Amino acid sequence: MVPITDPKIFSLHGRGLKLDTKADIEPYLTGFDPALIEEVHFGGNTVGIGASEALAEFLGKTTSLKVADFADIFTGRLISEIPQALQNICDALIPRDTLVEINLSDNAFGGRSVDPIVPFLTQNRTFQILRLNNNGLGPTGGAVIADALLQSAQLSKKEGKASNLRTVICGRNRLEDGSASAWAAGVQRTWRTRRDQDAAERYPHGWYHRTYNTFSEKGATAMAEVLKSWPELLTLNLSDCVLADEDGDVSPIFAPLAAGSNPKLNHLKLENNNLETRTFELLAEAIPEVLPVLKRLEIQWNEFDEEDEIIQTLAGILQRRGGKVIINDDEEEEEEEKEEAAEEAKEAEAETKPTVPEPAAQTTIEKATDDLADLLSKVTIK
């Protein structure tokens, strides 16, 4: 049995359970009404074929499910088990038209076991967030996922609807160049189906993360062209992308930034990119003129000395507008600790905020005194 603290949330997260059969999992499902469930969290357990069948039956009875969290549920499972278990779970989610988010991260099913996800990706077109981080997809598996998203977008278009997909997280999968064209087609078609939405919806690029990749000259040039079409961009994360080689050249990516293509950018992450003085000089010239709201610049692990004049110039520019340049990991940790402390203090203040006491009720004597005063006020002496 799982203690029911909230009938809308079912969670076995982090329990380390080995759920092989229906008999293994059913005691944990007992007591929950599927019709009330809005979130399920199974991360940190391992689910076999039999258990996945019982889980699928439970999911099939949900009518309000919004979050399906199945990250890290196949640890220790054989490659012969994973596809069937994955299919049982994903097929049960296809009709769930209230679903907003599905998380299948940290499951090493790889390109060989990715096919069971495809029917869900193409047939359930209500979910908005897809998390597939660290699944060992490789270029082949990545292309399968991208093609499924493309097919979903095409089906939505045929129905005269815009795609509901807002966020796809697919990092740490070694997608490589082999799946790049498939991803380009899938993403492009997804956003095109939303062209009739309002401007904020039409440009779904409030943030863009591209960490742990390598930009060739051709790729950097393509990225530079894309940046020109994202005027609403708020956060750009290009950390660990090898933007520069050993000779200190400035990546083409910085040209549109310096030309003012992204005036709303407030957070720029550039850690560990072999960047040298010429790049920082370009940023120092551009920030005051065309990046008026940039307040956080993260440049750790690049080719500079903390005392370099250009680094101090950058720090001064952002400091004067209430921002900061993060130049080492210690500063980043300090910033995070400050933010956490501020949040905790805010929560504590809310909990201890004094309430205005209710006026105390009059005692019998006080009431009698008031009544006597009222009577005396009516007495006249003749």
C-alpha cells in the first residue's frame, strides 16, 4: 500500500522496487481511484513485462492524467524485456487526451527499442512536453523519434489543428549529424502548424539550449541564421559546444548577436567553448548597444584570465545594470546558494507573517459599563 496523501498524485519515485509481475505492483495501486489521478511518478524503480501490464490497465482507467513520469524504470532489465514493457505503457497513454507531459528519460532502451514509442508520439497529439534525455538513442533512434514528431505534425495539419508540442528534451543521446536532417524536418513542421497562433506562441523560443554539442563552421553559420529569426529569445545556452578552435577565431554565431538580432536576451551561457579575447571584445562592444536587458553572462572554462582587462570591462557593464558575469564555478555556486536562501527566506516569512488579531469580545462588566454610560447620557437635570 502507498499512503494516500493526495488522491490526485500516485508516486513510487525513488523506492528502488523491483516490480516483475502483476502481483508485485497491484498492492501499490490498491486504494487509488484512477479517475482522480492527475500525475504518476515511477522513477527509480524497475518495471518488468507483467508489472507493466497491470500498470497499463491502471493508466487505461485514468480520465484526468496530466503528467506521466516513467524516467529510469528499466534498470537491470534485459533488452528482450524492455520493448514489450515500454509498449504496454505507451499504448495505454495514447487515448489520454488530458496528458500534458511524458518523461521517459534515463531509460537505456537505445535505438533498438525505440519503435514502441512511435504509436504514442503520432497518435496522442495533446501532450505538450516530451522528455527523452539520456536514452542512448544514437542517430538511428533519434531519427525514428524525429520522424514520429514530423508525422504527428502532419496529422495535426490534416485535421486543421496546430501542434500542441511545446518542449522536446532529447539531450545526451549522441544524435549526431545522422539524425540532424530528420530533427530539422520534424521541428520545422511542428512550429509551422502553429503559424496562426498569436506572436508569442508563434515564436516558441523563450529559451534555447544546445549544450554538449559541437558546432562545425557550417553548423555555426546555420545557427547564426536561425538566431536572426528569434527576436523574442530570452535565454541562450551554448555551453560545451566548442564554438571556437585553438586559433581564437570568433564564431559566426556572435555576428547576429552583435548586430542586435535578439534584443530581449537576458541570459547567455557560454561555458567551456575555447573562447578568447576577440570574442569577449565583441561582446563588450555589443552589450551596451544592442543587448540592453542582458543581465547574466556565464563564461567559465574559456581561454582568459580572471584579471584580464576585457573580462573586468564586461563585469562592469553588467554590474552597472544590476547583472553579473559568472567567470568561475565558485561564483555560480554562490549565486545558486543566494537564490535558494532568498527563496527559503521568502517562504519562511510567508509562514510566520503575523495575522491581525480579531477584536476581543466585550466582557460582561465592560458591556454593563457601556450600557450605564448610555443611560446617563440621556439624563437631564431640571
